[in-house]
Amino acid sequence: MDPKLEPTSASAAHQPVEYVAAENLADALTKLALPGAQPLGGGTELSDRFESGLLSPGRIVDLGRLPYSRIEIGSDGSVQIGALARLRDALESPLLLPRCPAVVDALLASGPVAILNQATVAGALLQSTRCPWFRDRLAPCNRRQPKSGCTAQTGPHREAAIFGATTECGSVHASDLAVALLALDAVVHTAGPQVGAERSLPISALYRLPGVGGSLSETTLAPGELLLGVSVPTTARARRSIFVKAAERGPLSFAQAAVAAAVELDERGFVQSARLTLGGVAPVPWRALAAEQQLLGASLSKERIHIVKRAALAGAQPRRDNRYKVGLAEQLIEQALTALSEREAAHG
Amino acid sequence: MADQNAKPSSTKRPVIGVPILSPFAAGRPVAPGSFDAGAARIALGVVAVLAGGRPKRSGSAGPSSTLLLASDATYLGQPVGLVLAEERPRAQAAAQELAEKLVQPAGSPSTSTSRAVRQAEPPPRERDRDPRPQLAEKRGSPANAIAEAELKLKQTYRTAGTRSPLAELPTAIATFAGPHLTVQADVAPAQVDELRERVAQLLGIAAVQIEIQTRARWSTQSVEPLARAAALAALGAHEIQRPVEVTLPMAALGTLGETLQTLTLGATKDGELRGILHHGVVQLPRGEAAMPASGLVASALYACPNVEVSQHGVRLDLGAPVRRGDAGFEVGLFALETALDELAWLVGIDPLRFRTGNLIEAEPGSARPLGRLKKCYEQGAQAVGWSLRPQTERSPTARSSPARREGRYLVGLGMASAVLPLESQPGGRVILGAHFARVLCDEKTGEVRLARLVSVLDLFRDGGPASEAVALRTQKRARKAVVDGLERVLGGGLSFDLRTGRVAGAGDASLVHLRASELSTIEVQLLEPEPTGDGAKATAQGLAAADHAGCGVAPAIVNAVYAATGIRCRELPLRPEHLLRSGG
């Protein structure tokens, strides 16, 4: 689903909109190739963009009839989550909790029950940033209005990124689910408008840092390209995973900071492999590579966790009003790794 | 002229008026008249666009727009034009589109009290120079008393800028018939005359030309926002000679600026208050001379022999056409009750016992003893289990907390006296009570959960309410005010882009609304009414004071947070970063 936004005017947002339902994937791709067409899944993200005046589609293409809402085990043993699966269906699936608990944690944190009932996995992954300036149509924002400036870089910046910010954009990525999936090396599957243009890519390649490739689009999806599903490898590491989030109003709010951790331990309790990802701190789900290195070969001792959390935030570039994110993310890393350590001790 | 309970006279659907709001906090955002060019490009459905600064037609006896639609914006969200359309979405879209066409004026607006204070010393800038500090109250020699006191405390407390959260957006329908204006608005019948006078003043027409129609038997809506909605509707109605309905959006209702309150306290080692110096810096909107009193609560409660309360205003480009009447009380009480809590910990006395020991004998201006306030203290303390709080008094400098834990949360109890202004009463009469809070804090993530909030208020001191229904209604209003107060503890902190004055987060994203599940933690108890007295007067007083019951909620919460974590929050709104200990 193409998250690209066209700058729009308020009056255009109130023009009549054509609703069409796609019968199958080919039909959907054809209809989405038309100018102004936007895909409709659960509608929570789309309606939010409408209300914010960020979108003015001439045509909504309802994807509800497409068969991409199942959650099942694939032939390679991975958990296959359809892009149109509702978050609540994913949350209640018996397949996820034993295989990738971080995904369940992230789903629980993704919103209140009403959102979980309605929103789809695709919408959760492709939602646009909640940067206050992006949604203030009268404020400079390069993502919304190219070359207008980035208010998060020059004005109030409490919610701004401490990693990966560029002069073009200092916003933070909004999806909790993406942070968890990044820690689990998930793969996303897409289909484009060209015949046979289906592809699979690591979820890390789905998101784009601002300005990379000359684009300020938040994802690497091409126009008209649809997200079909996500594969989560069911590794030993995924089974020992966790997601924690700090937000002012819990699931009602977007993350001030979030952490997903996944570790694989050997029989002595030393880390064989690890993933540590951060949310609410960068324009994309952020992988803390230096911290992962600090985990390798070590036990999840208090001392090691301290080293890891410091390593994870060592490269942060906070400013006055978002400096709290550094300490907050460190605390969440400690909380996540300590919980994994305690789980390991409890279950052997 | 007023026909208070009349049915609306016109059943014809009114044209919808939506104001164009200045996206900039100061300067001339657009040349007068240029809206008309913009209007021509707007899609079908827009009836007319009124621009700010349009001169009154010569010889016209109609309304003037000068007070309503500015050509020079002096605050963020100031109406600078009015779009009239058959349908609300059309009008809103057009107003938004026209606002986007406004060009930012040169120069930076003044939106920060702290910054204005810094810039004003020395040399003062003419634009932001503080008006002369006003001495609100003085008794004894506080400076000397504090200098000689065994224990001293000096701290500054800050409240961030906030919108005026109104439960209902003000809506009015205006219809002109010749020179006569009819306004339909849900104003309380008792305030019909006040509304008419204010609308007349805003429009520059005679009050006798105006008829106010209201269907409300009672209303919590303030007159000023209704008057502005009505006057804007009247401008539109006069322009197109059709009924016009206007609902003022929250952003048009002004912004309460940041406040800074400095408290200097002195006490003996035994916990006897010897001196209070309370100095407030508050926003003073351009064009207004009056400041909300922010420090007057000290002498209403405490028997300190040496008190000085002063404040000065800072000119900000935020505007405050609609102020809550308790705004000054609320910020002053936050500072005072937090400072007293700090001093109690410094002295090493239970904060409740510290307050009880320093209460005045009788309320100022009357011989009424404070026995009923002590009852509020007792009732609230019992409700939250105050006696079960850890007995170990600890030094405020000690970071290791003896507070009890529940899972990953530290538990803390805090309280604050409530001082509710009674605006209708001359001489600063107040109603008293107390708030008690029990909070759960995760000091690692800054998370604060409110486990219980008990407010015990003495709203019927001059006799019982007229009926049980009135008592129930009063309690409900008090509860709503407490919830509003709590929401102001949690949200409402505005960050301004210093270049434009724009608020981070379009609309009202900064406001927090509690969920139903969270509301169950809040309990409002009304003290048993005095058995004798004037029921009608007591009812009126109780209802009026109930609307201010949120005063004192904030210090109760931050005092509880301190009891739990040993971290003192001197800033509102309370945010996670305030609790995060440095170094992780």
C-alpha cells in the first residue's frame, strides 16, 4: 500500500470520493494504478490522513475481499501474517505467542481495543509519522511540502528523533509492530502493478531514512505497490523475544521510546545471537548494532546489560527537549533484557 | 428585550460561519481584502468571506468588525476573517485554505514567559518590558523573617502554556431583521443581560437592538466565548442578511501562557512558618491590564505572620480573550502547596501535620474558624489511608526511597489544600477543602499511575443545599472540575515555535482526556452541610465553587509523586521526563 502523500489543499479534501472494491489482487493493482487511488484496509490510517488533510484521493480501493488476512504457518516453518489481518486477530492467534512473543507485546501496545479491532497489519506497518509538524498543515514540513523546512529541527522537538535525523526530517517512526518485526528479521511480501512484480524484502529494507535515494517517502514501496504479508522466522531467538514501550498514555499514545529484544542463548546461558531494536527514537525502526555486538558471547548479567544499554544509545544525538529519550530508551533496554534473563531463569 | 425561554424564531437552516484563524502570533499576516481574491478560487458553496480590518460602511448603523476580525493579529488563533458557506465542511475547508495563504509577518512573536523575562533584564525591550510589579498583599517583614529562619526554601515553579479546555464549544445563531439582532445561544438565563451587553460592545451597536434567546435552564458556558461566537455570527448575518451560525473552535479561544512562581519560605525547626514570599510572573495579554491573581492563596490558609505576595505581567502574543476565572488561583496554589510540601520534608514533619499546625485560626474577613477544613483533612486522610504511609521521615536530599513497592511501582501519598475562589463574593472569599492522591510511579520509565484521588470539599458552609438533587448536581460539577484539573496535570503543556508562535501539535493534541476506566479512581466527597443557613444562598455558592474544584489537584499529585520517588516535579504538566533520573 503506497504511503506516499500528495500535498493537498483543504478544499480538495472535501471533493467527492469514488469507492470501488477490488475483486482480486490483479484487479486491486489495476485500480490502484489510477491517479489519486488509495488502498483501504481497516481504514484507521486512511481516515486519519483524511482528517488531517494529508490525503485527497479521488478513489478508494477497498481491499477487503482479497485473501490476505490469514495467519498461518508457512512451508518453511515461519509464521505468515496476512497484510489484511486485523491486529486483534493477530493478537489472538495461538500461533504467535509461543513463536514470537515480541509481536504479541507490540500488538498489545499498538492501540486501544477499538483500533486493534479495526486496524490491519499493513496499516500498522505503513502508517505515517505522528510528528506534530507533519500533521500541522500550516507549519513547514519537508515530508508534507518539499523544501519548506523541518520544524522539528528548528522548533519544539520533544518528540523528535535522536538517531537518524537529517536536515530534511527529524521525525520518528510510529509503528510499534515494525520495531518488533525488525528484531525478528521479518520479511515482507509485496506486489507491484507490473505483471509478475512480486517481491520479498527484509523489513529493514521496507523503511527509508529521510533523503536516502533523494526521497522523503517513509517506505521504499513503489507507487501502486501493495503489501501482501509478513513472514516471521520461528527461530530460537524469536521465541526469546520481548517488546516494551514507554508512552504517556500507554496504548493510547505513540511511543516516546520502545525496545524489542531477541536473544538466542546457548546451554550455558551465553548469547549466541541477538537483535536489539528501538522505536520512537528515529525516522525508521532503529537497529542498535553496537549493542547487539556487546551481547554476543556474554550472559545477561546486570553488568552486561548496563554495558549494552550504554552502547545502544552511545551514538544518539539528542537536543535539550528530547534528551529524556536517551535515559528512557536505556531503561527500556534494561527492562527488556532483565525480563528475558528472568524468563530464562524461570523456564530453564 | 430578553425572552429567556423563547423557542428559536427561525426554522430556516442558517448559513455556517467558520472563522479564519491567524496561524501566527503577531503581526499583520495578510493585507486586508486579499481574502476576497482567495474566496473566488474556492469551490461552490461559499457564500461570502469577511476580511479583518474592513472599514465600517460610512453612515451604516450596522455592526463594526474591528473588535472581532483583526487586520493585525495580536495572538495565535485570532480570527482574521470569517467564511460563510451553506455546509460546514465547505466553510471549514475554505477557512483552512485561506489560513494557509496567510504570509508570516516579519519578526518573532513573544510566546515564552521565561524568554521574555530573560530578555527583559537588562536592558528591557520596550515590547516585552514587564509592567510594574504589583504588590498584592503584605504583612510583617517576610524578607527579614526568612533571613532569620532556621530552615529556608526558595524554589521556582512553572506551569506551561495551555489551551482553555472547554467542555462545550460556544455556538450561537444570529439573525438580523432591519437593525434588530436576534441571538440564539445556550446561555444561562441569569446571564442573558450580560451576554447582550457584551455582544453589543463587541459589535458597537446598542444593546436594545439585541434580543437573546436561550433554551438553557442552566449552563456552564461562560459569557465571553458565547459573546464572541454570537458577535461573529452577527457580522456574517448582517453581511448576507441571512441567519448565520458560528461555533468557535478551541484554537480561537486563546491560550493561557506559561507562568513562573517563585516561593521563598522560612520556618523554625519545629515547623512553624515564619515567612512567605510569593512572586509570580504571569502572562499579560496585549491590550489588557488585568492580571490573574496568582499568589493570593497564602494568607487565606496559613497563619504565617510575615507574608508578601507580588506579581508582574509579561506581554505575550498569545492572547487570552477567554480566561478561566480560577487560572490565577490554580497556578498560585500549585506553587504554594508544592513549596509547603517541600518545606515539610525539609523540616521532617508529616506534610499533613505541617499544614494543620500552621493553619490560621479563622478565615480572613470573617470569624469563621477553620474547623471544617480540618474535617476535610481528616476525611480525606482516612479515605486514602494516610496513617499507613511510611512513618520514616526522610531527607529530601536522600534519593533512596523508603516508599512501599507494588510490583515495579513505588507507591506515594500526597495531599494539598484546595482553595476555590468565589468570584461573585467581594473581598476574595474562598471555599476550602483538600485533595488526597495515591500514585504509583515507575521511576525508571517515568510512568505515573493515579491509583486514587479523593477530594473533600466544604461547599455548603452557609447551610444545606436547596434539595438533594442540587447536592447531587453540585457534586457532579465538582467532580467534573476535579477531572479537568487532573487533565491539566497530565496534558495541555504547549510548546511554541518561537519563530511563528505556532503550537506543536495542530489543534488540541496537547489536551488529555481521561478514559472511563481512569475516572473510577476519582472520588469527590462533600463535607456535611452546616445545619443552619440560607439554602438558596448556599446552593448558589456551592454550585459556583464546584466549578473551581480542580484547584489544588496538581500539587496533591506532584506531592504524592515525591513521596513515592523522592523526585520533586516543579513543573506542569507532569511528564515522564521529569521523573527520569539522570544517568539512567
